Amino acid sequence: MLLKSELKYIQSLFHKKGRDQEGLFIAEGPKIVTEFSADKTIRIRKIYALPSFLNKIKIAIDSTEVTEEELQKISQNKTPNEVLAVVEKIKWEENSKSKDSICITLDTIQDPGNLGTIIRLADWFGVKQIVCSLNCADVYNSKVVQSSMGSIARVQVEYLDLKTWFQENSESRIYGATLNGRDVTSMEKIKKGIIVIGNESKGISEELLPFINVQITILGKGKAESLNAGVATGIILSHLI
Amino acid sequence: MLLKSELKYIQSLFHKKGRDQEGLFIAEGPKIVTEFSADKTIRIRKIYALPSFLNKIKIAIDSTEVTEEELQKISQNKTPNEVLAVVEKIKWEENSKSKDSICITLDTIQDPGNLGTIIRLADWFGVKQIVCSLNCADVYNSKVVQSSMGSIARVQVEYLDLKTWFQENSESRIYGATLNGRDVTSMEKIKKGIIVIGNESKGISEELLPFINVQITILGKGKAESLNAGVATGIILSHLI
């Protein structure tokens, strides 16, 4: 049974403020919860699940059986999916950013689905670090967690002031997706450097453009105005890595 | 003012059955409605808009001024966006599929956001035709319309039985995204042929695999299990076109 105090506590994690205060976030659905439970870097604090989930899967974690109505109350999905886990934010070793590898940097990516897709893409292409501008979506937003499909456990996402970040990395080669750069299909593969993806409609912020050493463009033939940020990142990574 | 009968009529267009019966669909938001109103291939039947929209933009289309509360009732968005248009389904010339160009074929792409993204990508790369399996999302679903960002006016989407479609096109080269194919980055550009994208978790249906002449794979280095179908399509198109 779900206590009233638990209901309130979980609902407080719907918001960034609550997640930051408690150092916790929420993951929903059997796939991601099972994956997290098997991942040594992830600590699940508690599970709330339907009997169907608890009877099927054995997890040595503090669990509370809930009814469908109770799950509905603590879920952020229209149709809740069997189980919800309260998870500790991932603890990364500090200064893990290496100047000898590739780092994706996101400027004003505010759509949680896009951020999740990009984290999953980074994981797919073996990129271990993402730096986000301070106004990007929160990596622990439930939609990001869901669309990253567990990749948030393998890709370190940090929030920094990008101007300072670029100033501190002036010796790194900084690549940026713009509308007037080199054709991405003509680029050679790279092993290190920073790849900057800007906001879908506004592009990379004006004040950051002077830091870009190599502008890259995905050439189009048709009339579509833009590509979504997740797709653009995928195309660029597939050509550069 | 919105009549009760209009409310019911618009709500009937939320569902595929209603859209098919009436030959109409809904587009929401000032960007897409303005774009559609300027497009000669698109016929808007009627507009329902807040005064803010009607005062700003002059469109020679039958319009009804509505309040925010009324717009909320006919909108499928949580936060309605100024204007909603009832639009006639696009009439394409039949048999416009050319064997001398590229056709994207989608097998069981059921997520409307993914379908919309792929339509936008097709438009970006100059692909004019998409064939969908009968169980794909409906192109006139409001989420598809929204995420395709107006590209549905430029890319013809048809629904066919894929087995029959491949049998009728046995002389075309059929490329398919699978897990064990040729590295997409090593492929040469193509000018014609069929590119098949399968379902994100299940891949291309077993019964369709024998029709694939060239299997293509996006190689990953990390641990992510899969890429989303929109991103995979973007990467493949950027290497092949």
C-alpha cells in the first residue's frame, strides 16, 4: 500500500527542485527498471510495482506493491507501465572530462525527448561525456530518462556555462553545427574535440560562435526548414566518429 | 463563437475513422497554419483562432474567432497555440511513384513523432515518396502533422501491403537497415532504389527480409541497444543520398 507521505514525496520528484534537494529521480517501466537494477553504477532506493511485476522479476530492492490506481497517482505517464523506481542520482568521478576524447556540447536543447535521444546516440557512438548549457532540459527529467533508454548510466551529462567551458578548452578543436559550414559528408573522422549542437530553431548562440573552429553543415536538397536536434546530432556523429 | 455541432465535428477528426470519412485533418499552431495557407497544394477548409492570430495575420479563409476556453476544447495539445485549422487531405496524382528516384519504405513505424521526423527528413534530403506498411501511424494524426513541420505537403505518404509492394518492384534495388549489414559509412551514394526502415525494437519483419538486396548497418561502439527510427533514417539518408 502507498502511504500518503510517499505519494507526496514521489510527486515532489516530478520537479527539478525536488530532485535536486533529494538527490533522487524517477524511472518508469519494467525495461529501464530491470536494466538499472542490474547496473552497478546505479542505486535504486525503492520500487513501487504492480503484483504482475513483483511476481515476474526478483530484485533485491525495497519494494512496495501498489494497485493500478496508486501507480496512476505517482506516474507521469498517461498509461503507467507496471513499475516505478526512485533512483539515486548518478555519482560520477569529478574531472572525468578527457581532452583526448570527444565531448558533445549542447546549447539550449530544451526538449527532453531530444536530450534523451542525444544521450542515447552518444552511448551508441561511444561518446562518454556531454556538456549542456545551463538552460538545457534536466537530464533527470522523466522524459529524458525514458527516451535515453538507460544510456544516462553510461554517459556523463554536466551543466556548465558554455562560454567559460570553451575558454577553458581553448586548445581543443571545437566543431559546431551551423547553416554555412563544411559539408558534413566531406569531413574526415576525428578522435578528439568538442562537437557543439545548437537549438533547433535558433542555432548556436551568437556569443558562442567565435569559439567554433570548424563549422559543419548537413546539406539538404528539399524545402524542409530544419532538422531536429537529435537527428542532426546522429548524422554528424555518424560522419565524424 | 464555436457552435456545439462544430465542437463535435472537430473532435471527430481526432480519430482516423473520422478523418477518413470526412477527408479532413487538423493542423494546429500559427507556424504550420500560416505555411499551409501559403501553399497552393493545401486547401484549408476553416480556421478557428484567437483574436490575437486573426488581428496579426490576414488569410482569405473562412475563420471563426474563438476564446481560449473554446480553443482548449478543440485542441489536442495541452497548451493550445492560437489557431487550429481544418484542412482537406492532400490530393496527390496517382502513380506518382517513380522507379528512377529514391523511395523510403517504413515497416511498422507506429510512433507518430518518429513518422513525422522521417517525413521531415525525406523533405530535407529531397525524397518525394514514402511507402508505409498498413500498420504504421496515420500521416494525418495530429502529432505526425506537427512533427513533420509542414513537410507532409511535399512528401507523398502512401499505405500499402509491403510484400505486394516489393513483389511489384522486383527490379528495384532494395536497401534495408538491419543489424548485420554493410557499414553505412562505407556505402556509395545512390540515385534510385527503395530504402526500408523497420520497427525500432523488432527491426524489419521476417517475411520482408528476403526482399532486401543490400543490408545496411549503423555500427555502434557503445552499449546502447538501438537507435530511434528517425535518427537511424537520418544517418542512412545522409550517407546514401
